[in-house]
Amino acid sequence: MPSKLPQSQCDFTCPSCFRVLKNRSGLTQHIIHTHSSSSRRPPKQKAIDREDPPPCVGFEPSLCTWENHAILDDACGNDLCAGAPPPSQIMADKNDWYPFTSCVEFETAEFLFTDNQMPQAQVDRLLQLWTASLLPFNGRPPYTDHTDLHKVIDAIPHGDAVWTSFQVQYAGDVPELAPRWMTKGYDVWFHNANAVVKNLLSNTDFHEHFDYIPYREFEPTGQRRWENFMSGNWAWHHADILAQDAAMHGAMLVPIILGSDKTTVSVATGQNDYYPLYISIGNIHNKIRRAHRNALVLLAFLAIPKTDRESEDSAEFRKFRRQLFHTTLSHILSSLKCGMSEPEVRQCPDGHFRRVAYALAAYIADYLEQVLLSCLVQGWCPLCMNMSNHLDGGNGVPRSREHAEYCIHAFAFSELWDQYGIVGDLTPFTNDFPHADIYKLLTPDLLHQIIKGVFKDHLVTWISEYLKISYGEAEANRILDDIDQRIAAVPLYPNLRRFPEGRRFKQWTGDDSKALMKVYLPAIEGHVPPGVVRTVSAFLEFCYTARRNSLNESAIESLQQALDRFHHHRQIFQQTGVREQGPKGFSLPRQHSMTHYRHLIQEFGAPNGLCSSITESKHIKAVKKPWRRSNRFNALGQMLITNQRLDKLAAARVDFENRQMLQGSVLSATIRDAELHGGVDNGSDGDSGSEGSGTDDHESETQDSPRVLNYVRLAKTPARKFPSDIHALAHHIQQPKLPQLTSHFLQFQLQDDTNPSNDDAALPDLSNSPVSVFHSAVSTFYAPSDLSGLGGMHTERIRSTPCWRKGHPRYDTGLPFFSFTYGGVKYPCALIQWFSTISDGPDDDTGMWVVQPDLDADGQRELGVVHLHSVLRGAHLIPVYGHDRLPTDIQHTDSLDIFQAYYVNKYIDHHAFEIAF
């Protein structure tokens, strides 16, 4: 498995046997199971106030070693001595906000145009109100109206890539009664691709997240590891190709990444479709591209030819539509062509100027887009030569540009279509660029191939069909209703989407599929044969492994093993009549794509950095929201201007942050500026109230904080209307054992490590120790494979409240959080229930651990009090439903109390998958 973190700088040494553990969680479990004389004893931890900073583990250099490419090695700046500083640049003054006059003016523009996206009429009204409020003081607002606002934004000198257009028209023979598509001109709007890449290269926001050299990364065990694009074989091998040209020696390889996908902005107003084309570069780290930090840029809006029903299926129109796509791409990217054969000088994020060499490297697309790009017949694989009716058979010989060109010259079009799946009268756009092969550029697509394809369109559908074949439609519907009931009864968990009606929704989104994957396996277990359960389990193992932030050789081998199990167990769908017998039954291009993931990961790095979910998310910012801001008349022109202004504001923020002009809030900056010029002095730093302004309603969020192992903090504010006396609190929450459990916990905390007291010693008296109850705790942990900050840190709020949103109680992972003070030390604690595993390994069918609640002498669930700092993160439990149907009156709030066994849900997120194996 891939290494998760460098070794901690913290001391996790057992005080009893001096064994060194990897983390605090391991120390906790070691003490519980090895040195506890009673059945359950809370772990002893140094009492730490909840405001103490977490231990840091991420500041030491990576334990991995890098092997850089020998020729294209220009990390320190070309033609400069090693370690030389970047050339001095003419920097604007730190107080120069041009074209804005102040921080207030910039922040106002960004708030109105980018953050709030306020309509122009409302901007005018707000500024009028602002003006009216300032008139008695002879003041004025930053802008007079929306026109003034837009004029200032347009004057920003950064991030300026002008929109230009060209028109394309059918160039063949036009008959006398020609259909309209033959005579119509199609406008294509685009940025200069070279200028866009230049802006990406010079963006200082990418400085710490940018690779200048192709490299191979090796872990201390000697295993190779793949993560970012430049760690893949494609970058290394292409550098070998460029190294054959002496003029390229010392140049920096800049892999060009493209992505396109049609999107619909409104069905109600006439099916308004747009066809955006995006561009990025492979030097930027995956986490930046995933975090939408302007690493993926809108490059063009492609034309969408349309015609009447009579002509839309004609061979001429289909060929024109496809060739229009390739011709357009070739023209848009033509400004990069010179830089592919002769290096160009560009400034990089670290400030150095380098000679750079461009190369078409990857294309993010779903299967239908891949077929269009590769000029193939639908149903064939765009990566290998396997027959369309036997995709998983044969040797999977890779496609190549050379082979396709040979076949086109050697065979008739009909034979190309039937035997090779090649559309012989089309030319891929990559043929116009050096060293470019469209079959080598296509990347894995987790969203459409795996999540929406194999899971939603295949497995979920097949299971429904199996039930109908096996039980008849009426009984199958009753079973499906019970599966829906089981899904609805899954306990709540941070950031887990609930399905109160099960999976019965007509239009699935990618987020729907991802959420259902987390809870689907336990819901079907008991209703379908073990072979079906094992098929879904093997698929989930494959999917979650492929979605990791980084993969080493062991992880890739695990990926292949999961795929082999999936192929073995899926045969049950042929045996039960769901799928056709023979190889044709599983000749599904999206499912077949799983066989190529091993190779594609080694070529391009972790798939989550090149997934179409990135372009889908970009649709919202670059297409859908700008369209909604338009007046719907000639909307594209307004959308272009909106995107240009958004880019300018983003570039201005990077520039101001680079000059350290955006430190603190706008209020604190204004006060500092006023004090600097002898203005007001209100005795405040302007940020005094900002710390408590956050809301506790967020389930989870990303953290750009430094990398640490984990830490858990109580909510900022204690709950009201709870007794502060431990005995009164026990009565109030109906937990009579709370005082005794807390006293045992404190006794253990107070023991001297060198001379521990025996268990018969008098328990500490907590009568004078005030207690505070908290309805939530915030767990922050290193989870780079999940939605996380740039340091890989992920935060989730664990709920423990008797009334969630004026409804049922919600206890995500246990009972109340509380703290008490004893001897001047504050102890943050959690009252928990103890569970034990049923067997020595995970369940054979689901692959998940099964646990059951521990019972005390009275047959009640055993409780315990633990220090909050012994908690790594929350665990999600899903009931083992068994073969019986679930009563319809059971609610999700009952599930953690009424079942006898539970699955530890390792599919709740990627971090859980990596630690709950």
C-alpha cells in the first residue's frame, strides 16, 4: 500500500513497555489491549488543553527519493548557477492597488462580481444606498454604479487573454437544394492558447505545487510511486524523445492537458447547449487542479452544428460534424505548434525564466468524446485493438497513430469500420502536431467510466434485473423497496448524503452515484447471492484504490487483484440470465476500460488529477453561472466577457497576495492604512470578532493548514441548559454510570507512569469539577485522497446532539462530548460505546469488518470515557440487516441502537478505506 505520511516528529512511546507506536491511535489501542488489567480502561494521555496546537508531522522532507530526468533537468533555472536567485523584477509598490484605489475597492469588486455575482440592477441599488448613507459625512462608495465597477475590472493588467473568433463553413460540393447546415457559418470563440499557457506558467500561486522536471519517485522500500503527472512514464518517455534534439537540452517540458464536454445550461428555454474546451499543464500538481485553483482554464467555445431531423442522421452531416471538431481544435492549438519543435522562453512560478518545450500530453474526456477524438466507431475501445464483440479477450494490443495510418492506406473504408473500428475518412487533430498520438493521450475517466458507468449503469441495473428474473416483477419490487428502506435507515455521518426514499430518483448525478456507493453494499447483502455481493465488493475495492491520491506498486497490484476478482465474480450475471452468454455479454467499453487503468496510472499518475469531474465542476463556474448572469439574448458574448473579468480578478488577487497586500481582513487593512496616514485610532486591530464568527453547521471542509497526523477539538461554544455538576448531568442525559466512568478515567490519567497505583485506590472526587457539554467535535486529519486542502488536511464535524435541526437526536459516532476541569487542567472527553470485532478478519463477501456492541454484567451496552486526543476520527457503522425485511417504521436515528451487529463502513470516504482494511 502507498505510504500515507512521513514519520511523525511526535513521541508516541508506550509508558509501560516503551514500545514506539506510529501514531496516537495506535498508542491508544496498544494500551487498551496490552496493558489494561480491567476489561476496558481508557487510554492514559497527557492532559492537554483543547486549545493547544496539534503536533506537526509534515515539515520534514519527504522520505521518498526522486530520480530526475538527466537531460531535461532545469529545476534551478536555465544557464544560471545552481541556487541562483530569480532575476530581479520590477515590482509595483506594496501600496499600489492599480487599477483600484484601495483594498476596500478591490474587495468590493471581488465580492460583488465573483463571490456574490450580484445582478447589475442590484449592484446599482446597493451603491445608491451606500451613497445615501455616506452623504451626511461627505463620503462616497468605491463605485458609482455597475458600469464604473466593470470599467475598473476591465483595466486590470493581469490575466488578460483576449477572446477572438473565426468562422468555419462546409467546404464540399453544395447541391442546389442544400440543407441549411451546408451553407451556414459556425463561429468559434477562443483564447490564444500560447498566451493562456504563458499565464499559467507565470502564476506565482502555483510555486509550491509545480514540477519542473519529469521524475520517478521511490519510497524507502524501493517501490515506485505515482501521483502527479510528471511522475508518470509519459513525461519521462517524452523527455527521452525531446532529448534526441540537442536544441531541447536544458528545456523544461510543459505537457498540455486538454478537456472538452458538452453541457446544457437550460432545457426549459430551448435546450441551450455549449461546448467548452479547457486547457491545463501537467507541471501543476493534481491537488491544485482538483481544488479549482485556476489551474484549469477555459480556452474556447466549440461550435455545435445542428440540422433538421431529415439530415441529422445523414453520412455527410455526421462526417462534417466530426471533422469540424478536429479542424477547430487544430486551429485553436496552432499557436503552440512552434513551441513543440523549438523552445520558447517563459517565466515560471518561481520567478525564473526558462526555455520551455510544449507537447500535447493528455485529453480528459468521457467515452463518447474519446470515440470522437480517436475517429473510431462507437462500441470499440479507443486504447486497444480488441474486437468490439470481445473487448476483454485477446492481448489488448495498443492502438497507435502509425498502425491507424497504415490501415487507412491498406484497407477499404468498410473493412476499416468492421474489422478495426476506424472511421477512415476522418483525420485526428493530433496529426497536425509533432510527437502527438491521440491514442496515447486519452486518460482514465473515473466519473463516467467507473462511477456512473460500471456502478450506476451496469451493476445497479443488473441487480434490479436479476431480482426480476429470479423472483418475478412483483416480488422484485418488494425486495427493491426493502433495499431502499435499508438505504434510508443508514445512520447519519458527516458529509454523507441521505436517501430518505432510497435510490428511487429519475436523474442520477455523479454525486448521487458517489453517495450511493458508500452505503449500497450492506443494503443488498441478504437479498442477492454472495457472488453478486462479492462482485460489487471487488468493484468498490477497484474504484476506491483507483481514486487514491497516490499509488505505489503494491497499490497497483491490489488494483489488478480487485479487477481479477471482479471479472471472476461478475460471471454470476451470465449464469442467472442477466447478461448474454459468451464474451459479448461483457463487451462494454466503459467496463472494459478498467483493464487499462494499471497502464494509464503508470503513464499519467493518479487518475483523480485527470478526471472529467474536474471539467464538470468547471462547467458551473465558466458556463452555467455566466449564462445565468446574462440576459439570454446572444448570451455567449456576455459569457465571454464575464469569464474574462473573472480571470482578471483572480489574477489581481494572486498579484496582491504575492506582494503581501491581502493580509488579515479588509477592516484590519483599512485601519492599518488609516493609522499609517495619521487617520483614526479605535484601539482595535479590526479582527477581534472574527474568531467566533464561524458556524457549526458545516459537515466537512478542506483545510490549507500544514500537514499533521490528526487532532480533534471540541466545538467552540458549550451547549446551554445542561447541568455543570457531573451527577446532575448523568441524571439529565440518563447515563447513571457517567460519574463512575469519568472518575475511573481521571484516576488513570493521574497515575504515575513509574509507579502506577492499583485499581482499588480511591477514585478522585469530581464534586467540585465543573462540567461542560458540547454537541459536536471537529476532527482534522490527513486525507489527501478525499476533498482536502493543499496540505492534504480534511476536517469533519462529529455530531452528538439530542435534537438535530429541531428533530431527532443525532449521534454520529457515540454519546455526548464533554469537558471538566480538575486540578487546574481541562480534560476534553467523549462518552463512547465499546464494540468488538466478531471475527479475526473482514467479512468474506463484503470485505468489511463486522463488530458487535460489548455488554456489561447487566446485559447493557458497555460504556467508557476516553480522552478526546485519543480519537483519530469518527467511524461509520451500518447495520448488518440479514435476510429479513426491515420494518418500515425504523428510522435512521434508531439504527445504532437496535441491531446486534454492524459493518465498519470503509467506503464512507477514502481515508476510512485506507485505514479500515
